[in-house]
Amino acid sequence: MAGFDGRIEELVREYGRMLVRLAASRLSSVADAEDVVQDVFCALVSKRPEFSDAEHAKAWLVRATINRAADVRRRAARRNVPLDEAAPVPDAAAASAQSDLEMLACVRSLPDKYATVLHLHYYEGYSLREIAVLLGVPAATVGTRLARGRARLRAILKEESL
């Protein structure tokens, strides 16, 4: 039993901050992002899934965080609560310049499948192959989503500059 608890603590230390950033990139609220990550780790403790290796555990945590954040967004949309009114993510780089905040808002406005890939690639530094493993999709799909996400982001930025 202590071994499992120790492994949970290790996963929280290793991936907790990254998962909060991932959730916050979709939710605009650090408090909601922290709640999402807490829910994910609670699910991990209650379900006790078997992982083949560390990458499998990481992929499970990323997918669970993305799915849970999407649930929170849908719930907020049903209540008609604008996520833009929530507190901005207190990321030092994003808070330092208004343009960074605007870029993050544009990324958030994209559909989840594009925003997630853009976030993992540009904000977390994952390669296409690593993202493919994390999301459980082919690398070609990740590349397509990245290209389409960039194109949509360019269109949004061009539209805003007019």
C-alpha cells in the first residue's frame, strides 16, 4: 500500500505543475485548473489503473486532464458563464506582456483538439511523436491538428488586426 501512495506522490511532484498549466490553458482560471488536476489524481487513487511504464502513466494523466477540463468547460457553457471573465492564468511570461495574454486567449478560442496540440507543442515543448503517445493518436494526426490549429490561429490574429 505504501508503494502505491509513494508512486502517487512521485507523479504529483513530477507532472502536477504541467497538468495545471495544461488545464489552465483551456479554462482561464487557475482555481478551476487546480480542481481539475485534483479530480484527476483522485480518480487515479480510486481507480488504481495499471501502467506499463512511466510514459503510460504520463499519457493517462494528460488525457484525463484534457477530458476533465473539457467537462468543466461544457458545464460552464451550460450555465452561460463566460470563461473570459475568470481570472487570467498567472504565468510570468503571459502576464509580462498584453500580447502574450491575447495570444493565449486566441489559443483558448480554438477547438480543444487544436488548442491541446498547440499547448503541448509550444507551451510544454513536446515533439509531435510525444504528443501522439500522450493523446493516443497517430503522429500524422498530431501534425495535421498542429497545422490546422496554426492556420486557424493565423486567421484569428489576422481578423483581430483589421
